[in-house]
Amino acid sequence: MSNNPMKNLFSNSLRSKNTWMTIVTLLVFFAVVSFILFEGTKKTVALTVNGQQQEVTTHADTVGELLEEQQIEVAEADHVYPSLNTSIAQDLAVEWEQAQTITILVDGEKQTIDTTTDRVKDILAEAGVEVTEYDQIAPAADAEVGQENEISIAKAYQVKLIDGTQEKIVWSTSTTVADFLKQNSIQLNTLDRVNVDMEKVVTPDTSIQITRVEKVTDVVEEDIAFKTHTRKDDSLLKGQNKVVRAGKPGKLAKTVEITKENGKIIDRQVVEEQVKQEPLSKVVHEGTKVVVAAATQTAAKSSSQPVSRSSAQEPAGREFYVTATAYTAYCTGCSGITATGIDLRSNPNLKVIAVDPRVIPLGSKVWVEGYGYAIAGDTGGAIKGNKIDIFIPTKDQALAFGRKQVRVKVIN
């Protein structure tokens, strides 16, 4: 009797344990089936996040729910494709790229933009920043913005440039004069000058003027004037000159340094002189012989009587006609001393005529119709060619003589 209760108790315990095992098994079975059924209803999506692609399964109904499921917060400037309200379909490709904050500095003034665009020119267009081909942009317009996420723009402006004689308007950004010239491929020579300091910053009101300075050397030849040596010669009448030796100029080579500014000569400096040929002096003999004319027998009468056309016996000699006028020792501008040194004021009775030495040589003894023998002892500015001027002591007689055609004979 005592073994039966223990047997019953063991049988009941075994049955209870089997029941729990069955229950657990059923629960696991249902869980696995439910899981399989849950996973089996998910859709597979190709999700690209900031360029990194992955494959995910989801029960999300829209792209927005999918990204939220992936704990991705979408900002307004982010790139999402397709749109957030697009329904999820099997094997749908979804792209999300987070926008970056780009800093744009325009002549030091700052602005920002959130964008997923990488290329500089596209970012500037999206930000509404206008640039010209002359503006300085860093990074370059066709480059990507880079890791610093900053774009710097120096706006260009017009600057007046005068290079030598050429004037033009050139675009520039805020830079030094030295860099400005370099950017415009302008080279300066050693002597060239710039009107502003090379380290000065170029501004819109800056006017840059370059003076092109050039120095060249030239050799020129010049004549060296010859000297004239005058020697006294008592064999020649006073007033007569004779060239014994003609002068000849010498040659002087000068090395000249010429300075030009913008093509115009502003200075010449003689740096060397060399005599190539010495000049030859001119030698002139100057007459000192004084002719003393003697009065004829009729000289006393000549002071009180007009000259007549009658004469004594005519001498032999070279004969020709001349136009004769008369003058006195006291005429306007007269000194009373003839070209041959005769003092007419001290010797008013002398017979003297003024001649053109090319026709009648000075010092010649002549015979003049109506005047008689005389000496060719004077010259006159108006006495040219076949003309003579007869000396008469008084002004009245000279006026009375007037102008006549007379015969003249040159005796010696």
C-alpha cells in the first residue's frame, strides 16, 4: 500500500513536465512562424547614405519612414531621391546626401549656404553670387569646394594703366602694384620708373604710369672750325686782303650718351671726344700800304669850280664808260678816311674816286672824263660794277654834279 502513492506522485509530475514542454514548444513554434511570416513580408531596398550603399529590408511605407527607421534626420537642404513621400517598393533605390554648410567670402563679407553641390561655380549660382571673368576666385570656379568648405572671391575693378605712350583700362583685384604688373605680364627694365610705390595696394582710383627710360650711345662727327691768322703786308694797299692759304676744318668724333623717356630725347651727354683730323688755319695778308695822292695843277680850281667834261690830253689805258656820282668827306655816315687810309678832310684838294675793286683795282691811277687824273682810293656800299663816286670838296658842288655817264681810263 505504501508504494502506490509515491508511484502516483511521480506519474503526475511527469505528466506536468511534459505539458509545459509542449506549451513551450508550441510557443517557440508560433514565434518562429510569426518571425518568418514578419520577415517574409519586408521589402528589400538599396539605400545609399552619403555615397555609401547598403541593402536594407523594411516594412516602412514611404521613403521618409525608411530614413526615420534608419535614424536619419533629413534637413531641408539635404538631397533625397526619390522624394520623402514616395512609396516603398521591392528593390527600390533610395539616395540621401547630407548638405554641407559652405562659407562664401566676397571682398571679406561673409555669407553661408547649405548645399550638396560640390563644384564652386554651381555653389555660387545656387547662392546667387554673380562673378565676372576678371574676379579672383579660390578655389577656381571649375574646381570642387574642398574640405575647408570655403570660397573666397576678390571682385575686380578697372584701373588706368599708362605704359610709356600707351594708355588702357585694365581689370584688377585688390593686390599690390608689383603683383598687378606681374599679372598683366608687364616687365620693367632697369631704368624704367613707376609713379607709385610697388608695395602700394591697387584701388579703383589708382592710376599706374610707367615711364620707359632708355639710354643709347651714338658717335657723331663734327667740324672743327679753323682759325684765321692775319698778317700785315706793306706790299698791299690798305683795305686790300689776300688769302695766302685757304683754311680747312678739322674732324671731331663725339661719343654721345642719349637718354630717352617714352621715346623722346630728354638729355644728351658727351662722354668722349676724339680729334680725327686737325684743322688747317687760314692765312690772310692784310694791306698796310697808304696811297698819298698829289693834287694836279687844276686842283686849286676844283675847290671853287664845277667839274667840266673837258680835259687835257687823254692818256692811254683801258677805257670804258661808267656811271659817275659825287660825294664829300662830310656825307652822312662818312668818316672822311678812305678805304686805303687817305684823310680827305685834311686833304680836301686831292683827286680820289670810289670804285668797285673788282672793276678798278684799289690804288690804280685813273683818268676820268671831266675830272682828270685821280687815284682809285676808296670804296662804297652802293658802288658796284661800272659805277664810280667822285670826291668833291663841297656839298654844293657834289649836288651840282648829279649823275653822269663818263669815260674812264685805267692807266696802271
